[in-house]
Amino acid sequence: MFDLETLQRDYLKEISPYHDENSLFKDGNKNSIYYKAILQNLFFATLNCPIKSDGIDKRERSFRGEGYGTHRGIDYLMRYKEYFKNPDAFLEKLNQVVPFLNGGLFECLDDKYNNVYIDGFSDQMAKGEQLVVPDYLFFGL
């Protein structure tokens, strides 16, 4: 599920796994698609959230709703839906293979209401504050 060929074929619309001299500043790499869509969603919104509500914990894995400000401050919902070919298929696959690990280890520390970003799990951060993690760093191509 997390190998480059599967990601390109089945899940992500765009990914920039190739490195050349000036690739850090290309738009695809500035978007940090793999880091945001796959890794941040995996840690903050998958490992940190039950697959289905159990009645006590009402959270359930899903993507945030559409529209500016929808689900603002809710850190257990997945983001960056626009990077996926089929977000529902990606979510379904995650639910099949990735367990819920409770205990706060993967809790997001961002405080969006006070504009304090520690983990950067937000697609609404100002451009100058966003962490850039080029896709090629994960694939070495």
C-alpha cells in the first residue's frame, strides 16, 4: 500500500519521487504530498483514531468535510483529500490494514485556534510557515 508504484497507480493524483539539482523548489516537492497525504494522515488521523465509534469514543476515521473552516480544530479527521484519486478507497484500505493505537502517542499538538503549530497537521497554514518535505526524500529516486 505504501510503495511508490501502488501509490501512483491507485491512490495519489501526483507525487514527485525524483530528485534533480533544483527539485526542492519545484511545485510538486513544495507541496510535500507524500508527507502530508500519507504520513500525517497515517499518524494523526489513522493510528490516533478508532476505525468505528464504540459508543464511548465517538470518533471515527474519515476525511474532513468540504468548505473552509469545516471541522476546524478537529485533529483526528484526515486532510488533503484533494491529493487522492479516490479518497474513499484509500480510507477503506487503511481501515483494513492499520490498527487504532490509543494512548495519545499520535495526538496532534497543534492549537489552531491560537495559531500555534507544533506538528503542522493543517492545510490552512500560511505559506511561509509550512514545512517542506520533498517526496523524493522518502523514495531516493
